[in-house]
Amino acid sequence: MAICAVIDNPGQTREQADEVMKALRATGPLPPTGATHVLGGEFQGGWRVVSIWDSEESMERFFSTRLPAAFREVGLAPERLSRATFEVYMQGVAEHAGAAQSN
């Protein structure tokens, strides 16, 4: 069963998100093992990341080890993160915008 996680970090900037990604790259693969999709962007004065995971175990392993360590390494408090999760019922992927299409 796939799991979707929606993470919000109030006040986090794009630059801080880049620093977190750099710290994460130094500790393992990105997307993390078990994550099939990871999207992030500015949202209501902070940063939001939406990720799809192959299992709750994979997701929890990342959120309890690599992510908090990366946050602390760049001087952010992982305790400020809010997380909502749900079981994925539907998933669809459209062709990428601007991609060449055959007739």
C-alpha cells in the first residue's frame, strides 16, 4: 500500500530547502529508498514537500533518521515540521508539460 506524506515547515526558505537537500545527498540516495515521488515548493510563507512512499516502514525510517539529522546539520529544528499522511487510493501521472507528443 502506497502512503502519501505532506510535510509543512513554516518559515523555511528555498535556500534552506536547498541546504537540507545537500545534506540529504551526502547521506544517501534521493529520492530516499522507498520514496517513488518527491515534490517540494514554497507554500504560505514556508516550504511544503509531498512524497509518495512504497510503505509506511520506508517512510518512518527516513523521517526518524536521515531527515532530522539533515535538518539539524543546517541549523533547522525538525520539531517544527508538521506531517499529514494518508493511504494512496488513486495515482495518475500525466505527460510532462512541454514534452514532445506523437501524432
